[in-house]
Amino acid sequence: MGRKQLYAESELLDVTKRLVLNHGYDGFHLKMLSQHLPGARSTIYQYYANKEEIVAACMKRVISNVYEKVSAVDETDPMSALQEVLTIYVEESKLHQLLGDANKINTNNSEAAARDLAFIEKVHADLKVQLTRLIGRAQQEGKLRKEVPLPVLVGTFFNLFNTPNMLNAPALQWSQMLFDMWVGGSGQ
Amino acid sequence: MGRKQLYAESELLDVTKRLVLNHGYDGFHLKMLSQHLPGARSTIYQYYANKEEIVAACMKRVISNVYEKVSAVDETDPMSALQEVLTIYVEESKLHQLLGDANKINTNNSEAAARDLAFIEKVHADLKVQLTRLIGRAQQEGKLRKEVPLPVLVGTFFNLFNTPNMLNAPALQWSQMLFDMWVGGSGQ
Amino acid sequence: MGRKQLYAESELLDVTKRLVLNHGYDGFHLKMLSQHLPGARSTIYQYYANKEEIVAACMKRVISNVYEKVSAVDETDPMSALQEVLTIYVEESKLHQLLGDANKINTNNSEAAARDLAFIEKVHADLKVQLTRLIGRAQQEGKLRKEVPLPVLVGTFFNLFNTPNMLNAPALQWSQMLFDMWVGGSGQ
Amino acid sequence: MGRKQLYAESELLDVTKRLVLNHGYDGFHLKMLSQHLPGARSTIYQYYANKEEIVAACMKRVISNVYEKVSAVDETDPMSALQEVLTIYVEESKLHQLLGDANKINTNNSEAAARDLAFIEKVHADLKVQLTRLIGRAQQEGKLRKEVPLPVLVGTFFNLFNTPNMLNAPALQWSQMLFDMWVGGSGQ
DNA sequence: TATGAATGAGGATTCATTCAT
DNA sequence: AATGAATGAATCCTCATTCAT
């Protein structure tokens, strides 16, 4: 019964992701969003109650997706696990940029947004924990320099995937190159 | 001679820089700016014709400053020059974040903003050229791995100073640590 | 310095009072308000942050005014005090209708509105207390029927001034007529 | 033949009455109404063409109901007739409050609402006529004070049933108490 | 008949900018 | 030069109503 939907919720979130990445949280408007979707602006409110909920849902979906993939990685060997994890992050390389806007979301108006944000923060912390665990183990096993403080190793690793992919290499190849440089360094 | 000015232009730009970094270009309002300065909101228009010009002038000043320091570096030995340059960038580590907002500035309303933006882009390109030159020479001199494509070396170097300084180390020390890891890698 | 104001805050509240009485809280719009004032709609926001604050301030002013007058009444003789108090209420006969909308004001968005509302409720309670005290004393002194429960006496008195003034009698005369009927009844 | 109706028209009007009383005409929404009924919001349009018609029909039903009961009262003795009439009004004590919103209904869009409103006004006038007739006769018969102008007697009587029933007495008892006070007054 | 989806009109609010003192 | 007041454009959001299944 009822009419056919003009677009699916997931399409809405896809477009939102693209626009928030291009324009930032404050530069993202529902007018803009509706211009990139069929139908009228007010139709968007059939899906989400307000701007905050849209962006929160979008971020939640992105980070959930990463979390799922990353949780499936076999951690037996920490170094190859790190390589695999890096590939996943490289594929979703804008994750950090997106999450950087998370704290701008005003959750006073919306329960749902508040819940999504709490979830996002939880998962974000979990991801850091996993990385710290893997890097710590690799260090223990003598694969990584012991004199470098763990937070620094984690920080440089986490920052790695922001590197602009100037060669436009495919994700896997690019991630291997980055990992290789992270481990081996640029020096001769 | 009229009244004394309420504040210097440089104060205005200092506050602007801080606020744009904290809130992003679209999250930055003149109301906000005036609340962090003495005097009324409308007084700001005695200094700059519009919001765009303020932010453009702010960015111009920051990048000019970096450019000046970086131009003064002795390039005789490329590796130590790179280390010195990195220190300068680390001191102004938010440079990239700030410049990331540059493309949001609408230059249709303002000649001055357009001119500033052109300048910013020019200097930005010059900085990359300098870095590419230094890294290229270091590679030639056998200090950096020859099989790594130059753009990748430049990219990872340029991305280096976005690494969050989790230890809150002083700039010089932090820059040395980052350089050491960039050259030597994290691996044992 | 600065321009001359188009209207005073008190004018704004006067118009608001009239409009809220005619159209009810939900029927009252800022568009409507601005159409009854000089200047643009957005100018209203120079005076109050939002609709809620306007209506709360309006109600606060009305009830404060009544409270002030009523507090000045000499309570030595409860019956003549009641007559005086009634005259004051009759002059501001729409008080109850106005306060009836007070509970519709959403105070989540506004500190100021919440404060004003709390004040309104406090004063409202004080007014009831005063009335109860006067009527109680009159009852004690044998001026009012002892077998009628005090709340009923208070209720009928408080309801008295909602009676439509069909004769358009002047306030004092009308209030005396109502008081006479309240005390003596309609019966022969 | 066809589906069974989700709910009866009278249920719809019952809920409408309750909601209009609680929230006022402008605070009453079809969304709200549908949330207190089974089925979807759009289903309401199977019963009534628009919001105006719903509220008009609701008010018409309420006032018709009162009119019917009040018409059945034996008017032989005006005083006991008045007492009986008062009981009926007390049972439907929110009548005035409801009718107070009648003038807010915009009848430009709807014939039916216009017709209902005309009916309401007619009956409202009839009710006043009946009351005036009864009170006039009681006055003639020497049961009510002759020096009090008839409109004042009618006005105070009509206003009587707005008195808040603070004791939560049953309707009959409450109405007797009010009548007693209206006739005999509060005084000793 | 029932309904989920779509929509446009309308009101709230913010903010850059201009005006007038 | 400084500023308080005024404003219009732009965004957010809600709601009555219509559409299409």
C-alpha cells in the first residue's frame, strides 16, 4: 500500500556522506541534500527527523561498516593483521575526516542522534584499542622498534591513511606501499 | 586623527585563526568573532569589507609566515634541510587544516579575497615545489629509497605533521621523532 | 550612538498581549506580531531571543503589575479589601485567560522563558494565598457563610471577574455590582 | 461489501473534543488526532474533508447534545428549571471553552464547516434566549432581585459553570452548591 | 477503504551586512 | 572610528493535504 519510495534510506546516507565530506558539517544543508536526491526537501523528513539525525546515522553506518570488516581480521600474526587493517582503513580513508565533524552535532534536539553519537564514540574507541593491541603485540614480538613509545606508533599508523593517494593506485597496492614505508621508512 | 583603534588588525586575525581552526569555515561567524574581540560586531567592517576577506587575510598571513621561515632554510644538505623544514611545519601544524577550508571561500563578492586566495595557492604550490626539490635531491644523493616514487615520498612527508602529538612533546623534539620515523620506519 | 529604535520593548509586549488574548498562544505568530509593529520580523529578535521569551515576558509583566497593585491594598478590613482587590482584577480581567496559556510555553529552548514562567507561577500562587487569607478572615469575622467550604468561596470569587461585562459598565461600577452579587446573591 | 471501518465517526469526534479542549484549536493537529486513533493519518480524510470540518462537526455535536437535554427541561417553575439547566451545563462545563475556539475556524475552504458554524451560533443564541426567558420569569415571580439588570443575572449565571470544581464534587452536588451560592450569595 | 509517501505553504530563527547616529 | 538598530536572504522544520498503490 502507499506510494513507491523515491529513494532508499541508504541512498540518502550515501549522498549525505559525499556532501559532508565535500562541504563539512556546517556547510552541509538539507537544501543541498535534496538537490542531490529526487523529490522535495520536505520529503527528507519522512526518513529522519532533522539534520542532526541524518548526519549521525550516516557516520554510524560508515564506522559500523569499518568496524565489521576490521573485526573479521585474523589477528594471529599482528604484522599481517596490521597490513590487512590498513587496507580496510585506506578503502574508507575519509573516515577520520568524517568523524572529525561528529563533535559538531548538536544532540540537544534529538534522542536518536545522541544514541548514534554515543555508539560512534564507543566504536571509535574500540578501533583504537584494537590497533593499540596489535601494534603492542608486534612490538613485543620484536617486529617494531621498542624504543618508540606505543602512542607514537599508533599515532603515525592512524595518520597513515590520510596520506593523499597521489598515484591513484588501487587501494590494496596503495595500502601495501604505505605499510611498507611505515615499517621500513623512507631512508636508504 | 580621530579615535584610537580598538584593536590591531593582527589581533583580529589571531582570533580568526583560532576560531576557524576550532569551528571550521562554515562554523565561524562574525558574531562569534566579535564576542572574542572588544567592541561591537559592526566595528569589524572598519577593518575588512566582509567575512570572506577576513578569512582570506588570515590564511594569507599564516602561509606567508611559514613561507618566509621555510625560505630562510639553508638547503645545502637536503636531509638536514628537510628536518628543519619539518620543524617549521610542525610548529604550524594546523596549516593544512586551515588551508583545507580555503576552497570554501566564495570569491565572487570580493576582489581582495580573490587576490589573497590566488596568493595562497601560489605559495602553497611553491612549498610543494621546495619539498619536492629537497626530497628529490636527497633521493639522488642516495639518502632516500630510490624505488619509492617521488610523489609518494612527498605525500608521506607532507602528511607527517598532521600526526597528533599525543605525547605533547615540544615542537623540536616531536619533529625530530617524526623525522626519525619517516626516515627509519617503525620496523625493527 | 546607533540608530533610534523603531519601538520600545513595552510596545512590543502591549501588542503581544492583545494578540495572544485574541488568538491564543498557538495562534500567535511572530509574523503576526511584526505586522502589528513597524519594521521587519527579524527586528523582533533584537528584543527577545524567541517566541517563548516574548510571551513569557508579556505574561510576567501583566501578572507583576496586578501583583503590585494588589499588594498595596489595605487589608485591615477583609471585606473592603476584597472589594478593592476585585476592582483590580476586573481591570485586568483577561489575566486568567492569559495565564491559561502559560503552560503551553515550551521552556526547553530558553532559560529566560523558564525563569519568567517560574516567577509567574510563584506570583500566581501568592495571589491565591492572599485571596484565601482575606476570604478566610472574612469568614472568621462572620461576614461570609461558614458552612461553605473555603475553596468554594475562593473559586467563585476567582471566577467572578471572567463574567462578561455586558453592560460595558466602568470597571469600578462593574466590580461593585459583581461583588454585591457575590455577597448577596441573585435571590430576593 | 468493502472493508469494515476502522472506527466510528463518533469516536473520531470524541477524541477531537478531548484534544481541542486540552490543546486549543491551533494546538490541535491531525497528526495528533491520528495518534489517538487506529490507522493512518490520511485515513481521516475518508471521514472529513479537512481539519475545519472535523472541529466544526465536533462542536456541533457537543452543543446539539446540550441543546437537546436543555430543551427537555420542564420550565413550569423557572427556579427549579434553572437548577436543572445548570446541572446540564455543569456536566458539559467545557462547553464555553470549546465554543470559544469556534471563531477560529476558517470557513473559506469548506461549505460544510460554514454550515455547522452557522448552526452552532444559532443554537448558542437559542440557549441564551432560553436562559434569559427563565431568569426573566423568575425575576417577575419575585424570586430574583428586580434591581439587578437582566443581562447581569444572565451573565453571572452563564459564567457560573466555569468555576473550577476544586472539591471534585459529583456534577449534581456541585451544581446545587453553585446554584445555592448564585441565589443566596456568599454573605452571612 | 486504507495507507505510506510526497509535497508546498508557512512559520521560526540566524546571520552577514547596511544604516543612521 | 564606533556602534546599536534594522533588515533580507537563507535555512530549518511542521503540517494539512494530495497522490498512487
